[in-house]
Amino acid sequence: MGSSKQGGILAYMPELPEVETVRQDLDKHLKGLVVEDVVVKKENLIRGIGNIREILVRGKFVGVRRRAKLLIFDLEKDGKELHFVAHLKMTGRFLIRKRGDAKDEYQHITFTLTNGQELRFCDLRQFGYLQIVTEEELKEILAGYGPEPLDDLKLSDFTSRLTRRIAVKKLLLDQAVFSGIGNIYANEALFLAKIHPERLANTLSSTEAEKLFEAVNEVLSLGLKHRGTTTRDESFRDVFGEPGENADNLKVYEKAGQQCSNKCGGVVKKMMVGGRGTYFCENCQR
DNA sequence: AGCTCACCCTGGACGC
DNA sequence: TGCGTCCAGGGTGAGC
């Protein structure tokens, strides 16, 4: 035994590399297309006020941005700017399909577009959401996020944010402190940096902080380069339904019971930290 | 300040 | 076999 049960749970977490992969594809393929219709089958996936269909119909996609794990859709209608944001949470997916293609599983919201294409929002768990936002609301939402690890985060800023007396893994997952890091990449970064997930963030030495900074950068960059982490058939897919190629680069995530890849003789363990499944080598990570 | 827990929701796992 | 119960998990918010 030794391997902790994964339960066949359909769990995957789109994080920065996955959401950025989706963003790049959406931006490329939606730009210039006009919304002809929006069909909402699950109203609970729509947040905020206003009729999303009335607001978005005749809107033209101008671009898709990303902040943390949030996708920001910019449209233009009657000379005015329109925005909606979307969070994939655990199991959300955007898929670009042709009109008439077979319905996708858990397809809850469908945008009909001008070139015979459809943008579909699918979500098994229905934790994800879409929300129309005003310029002011958007500004407010974006202001709540910490710096982007692959963009504006410098070592000095990273280190200066390790002041709280909480488990370093919890800090990495706090979107107000660092944005875009989720469970998979937090586990992987801590393993690379050889830091125990429960170490209090304010006890890291400057050397450890620098190692962690580099590790975060490395795992996120690698994940993005390989278009996201897909660990099983049901997990992450890009907008065309294709899996990412980053799973082979994982060292600890969902590898409880396996030999540590550092060949230290240790075994990958699973524990809960802040209610999240946490994988680490107790031999390497101190 | 930081912790725990409930909530949102679904479908496997598990118990009887 | 089959039905009921438990539970994960990102983010948010309440209460301690």
C-alpha cells in the first residue's frame, strides 16, 4: 500500500499555467468575433446583476486578459467597452466548438458566435462562474490580487511578503499575496526548494526564500511551456479539448507512496495543510 | 492575526 | 445489488 487513495474524484485545478494557456487560445480565436446569442442553462453560474444575454449580444470580442486565475473578456458594443470575468475554479472549462458539434459534458453556457463557432462554458462541479463587471468593479477585483509570479514579481518583493506566521504553503496559495499559484504548483515549488510545506513563512532564511522564488518561477514557467498539467483523462483541457503536456514534470503531486525523485531514499507523503492535499518528501523538505 | 468551518456542487468510494 | 452517506476542493465569509 503506502499510496493514499486519490478517490476517483474528478479533481483538477486550473492554475496560472492552465488559465494562461486558455487565455492565449481564447484571445487568439475570439478576437473580432461577435456574440449572436448566449444560452444559459444554469443560472447559478452567472454572478452579478443584469441579463447577460441582453448585455453581451452584438458585443464584439476585443481581447482576453488574465489576472491570477481570473479570465477577463473585453468586448465592444455600440462604441462602449464591456467586460465580463470568468473563474474556472476546480472543474470549469472553456471550449471552442463549431455550431452543430456534439454537445459537451456539463455544458451549461453557450455563446453563439459570428463565424459559426461556439464558445462553451462547461463545469462539472459548478463552482466556476461568469460575471459582467463595470470598469469600476473590475478595477476593484483586480486590485485584490498580489503580484504575478511570471510578470512583475521581483525577488525582493517575494521575500518581503514572507512575513506572516503561517504555513508557507498556505501563503503561496493566498491570491492576495501571490496570484495564480494553486495546489499543484505550490507542492512542486516547495519540493524543488526543499522546504517543508508547514514551515512558518516568516522562518525562511534568505537563501531558502531565494530558492523558493526560483522554484515558483521554474514550475510555473515549465507548466506554461507545456500548456498545463493534465494528470488524467478527465483533468485539464485547453479550449480545443486537448490535454497539457506538463504531467511528466511533476515530482510529488499525487505521487504519495512513490520513491522521492531526488533518490534520497525517502518516500512521497500526503498530508493536509489548510484543508488541501499536500505532497512532499519528508526526507528532502525541512 | 490566524485558525476552523460552512457553503457552493457533483460523483466516486464506502458502509450496511 | 442498491441505496444512503461521506467527502474533496478554490475561494469567500463568519465566528472564535
